Amino acid sequence: MKPIAFMKGRFVAAAISGVLLLATVVSLSLQQLNWGLDFTGGTLIELNYDSSADLGDIRDQLVGGGYEGAMVVSFGTDRDVLVRLPISYSDAEGARMVEVLRGATSQEITMQRMEFVGPQVGDELREQGGLAMLLALGLVLIYVGFRFQIKFAMGAVIALAHDVLIILGFFSITRLEFDLSVLAAILAVIGYSLNDTIVVSDRIRENLRKIRKMEPLGVIDVSLNETLGRTLVTSLTTMLVLTSLAVLGGDMIFGFAIALLVGVTIGTYSSIYVASTSLLALGVTKEDVAIPVKEGEDQEALTP
């Protein structure tokens, strides 16, 4: 198979990343994220039906009763339903909502629990979630800096920040609910993308030391071709599982699966183009990864 000249397309890739990041910034500035109940606060109501519950009918019944913005998901068995109401609804309105559902069906509906999550809790979760992502990126910078070299560390962090921002932009543009499960998926993407980036970086460092008569751009192309098979197989098998979760897993984990799908896709792209292009932009050289020679070693090597 003929080697692929990945770095020839680095400027096109940079333009694509620039457009995606610009769309992310504009969307986040204009409409932010569609924060879930975990972040905004609201009311959780767990209901039990005496037979299988149709989630679509329940959503239609709630919209018809004037309860806009309610989220209905399966919870446990097909008879258990979890309804999430935004912060604007009180406990009394939540109880009236249950009566609306009872009046729209012949089934017996039992309210198992009703919990209110205040906005202060939501604010704390939002702040802690943001700090968790910043801490993860900071630790990555320190680890890769020690493991490789500072230019590799900066390239890895740039790629990870690129991935996180584009996932946030995707959720902002599509208006999918952003809850704690999505935040967990983003943190998982950081780990996945970092692992892929480290594999590529390790091969680039090895080849920079081994291939003496080639410029860094050519060495990066060689390294990307050598790791391409592993990258694609890992990504495709992961995406097959995530697609199954998104299609068959139900509303409860839909956001989690979609966030991981977007993250794995963009993480594979960033490992090939963003991290490697960043290395070239930072001016990586063979001297950056050269193994230090201890004083006296050359003379010892020349001594018969």
C-alpha cells in the first residue's frame, strides 16, 4: 500500500478545525449549552405503571397538559418511568402533572418518589465539572512533558482542548441536553484521545531518533502511516459498540453514547492532524528527542 502523505493536507485540516472551532465559539456565545437537570436544578418524579408504559404517549400527554420541556425516560423495567421537570415547576405542579397522566390513561400509576434539586447544587456541579476538565488537561500537560518533551506535551494538550471544544460545540448547536453523563463522556474522550496521541507521539519520537536523513515532516508522515492501522481498528470497533448503545440503549444513555461517538471520531482526526501539525508548528527537531550522551561515553566508545 502506498504511504499516505498526511502532512500535505495539514493546511486543509487546519482550516476545517478553524471552521469547527469558530462555529463552537459562536454557538456557545449565543445560546450556550442546553443544561440538563443536573446543572440547572428541577424536579425528578419516578412513576410506576401497572403494565408496560409507552414513553411516546406519555410525552404527548405531558405536552398536551402544558408541561413543556419535560424529559421522559425508562427507569429500570418497562413499567418504571422517570420524568424530569425543569426548574420552573414546583413540587405542587409535579403532583398535578401526575394527575394529568392518570387522567389520560386507564392504567394505575403510582408515584414512587419526587425529589427537588436546587439551582445551587446545579451551580456547584457545573463549576466542579469545569474544574475537572481543566485539571485533566493540566495533568496531561505535566505527564506528556515528563514522558516525552514539552513540545509533544503542548501538541497533546492542543489536540485534547480541540476535541473537548468541538464536543461542546456539537451539543450547543444540536441543543441536545448536556448532563453529568455527557460530562463523564467528555472526560472519557480525553483519556481515549490521549492514549491515541501518545501512541502516535511515541512512534514519531522513535523515528526522529532512528531516521537520520529525513526532515521532521517526512518522519511524521512515516510514523502516521505506521500507526494508521492500529488507530483505525481501535476507533472503528469502539464506534460499533457506541452506535449500538446510541440506537438501542434508550434515552437515559443516549447523550453519553453520542458524546463518545463524536469524541472518538474527532479524537481520531486530532491524533492524526492536530497533534502532529502542532508539533511542526512548534518546530520539533531531532535534537529535541536526542538521547543525552553522558560525559566521557564517546571517548570510551573510541577506546579499543
